Amino acid sequence: MRALLQRVTAAGVSLVDDAGAEAPLAAIGPGLVVLVCAEPGDTDETVQYFARKVANMRMFEDAQGKTNLSVQDVGGQALVISQFTLAADWKRGNRPGFSGAADPQTAERLYLAFVDHLKAEGVDVATGRFRSHMRVTLTNDGPFTIWMDSD
């Protein structure tokens, strides 16, 4: 599993139809945008581990300006977006390959399980829509970005 966490002051996601028109789907205030990608071999244990880590990752500042607080501690929200392109193999040629991503059925199951586990950790979660064309807008805070990889 791979995930990219970004601390944000606000974020939103819209669905995009074939004509390019946008329909707002979800928005959050301060918190995290979490882009997630399931890979072959990922299990429910992997998903639980990632959800626990995301919920408790200290990415927010305390009163002394130190990053000692988690998204839970600050009452923040998480916008979770499935993004299979995080598994891109870009080393050969100029066209990335995506064979490192889990098959769509497995990926959707693990994505939904990740969302459920993150909610069970007490995080207020909004989501994109799996296998949909979306536009994600966000205002990075910091910027503060963390890359997570189960390998």
C-alpha cells in the first residue's frame, strides 16, 4: 500500500463528467488529504496499519509550534482519494506503467476498508468516488507532505 498525506487548510473533490463539467462531491476544512493506492499483496492488516498510522501521525503544531498533534488531536478532517497512479513505474521510457497497482476489485475493497478503519479510529472522513474522474483542490499548509509505503 502507498499513501501520500498532505496537511491542508481546506480541500475538496468534484466529479467530472464526459463533457468536462464538475459536480462537487465533498469538501473538508483543516486536516489531511490522503491519496491511497492498494498494491498486490496488501491485506486487511496492511489497511488497518495504514489507517492507524494516518489517524495518529503527528503533522499538526501544538501551542509551542512543534508537530506533536495528530489529525484526531486537532479535530481535523481527512479527504481520502483513491489514486492508483501512486504505483507508477516511471523508470523505463517516458510512459509510466501501472502494473504495480492492485486489480480494480481488490483495490476498491481495500480502499473502502481503509476509509472504514480511518473512521473507526475517530477521524471525520470525506471521500472521492472510486474509479471516477475527479478534480481535487487543496490548500497545502506548510507544505507538510508525508509519503508512506508498505515496502
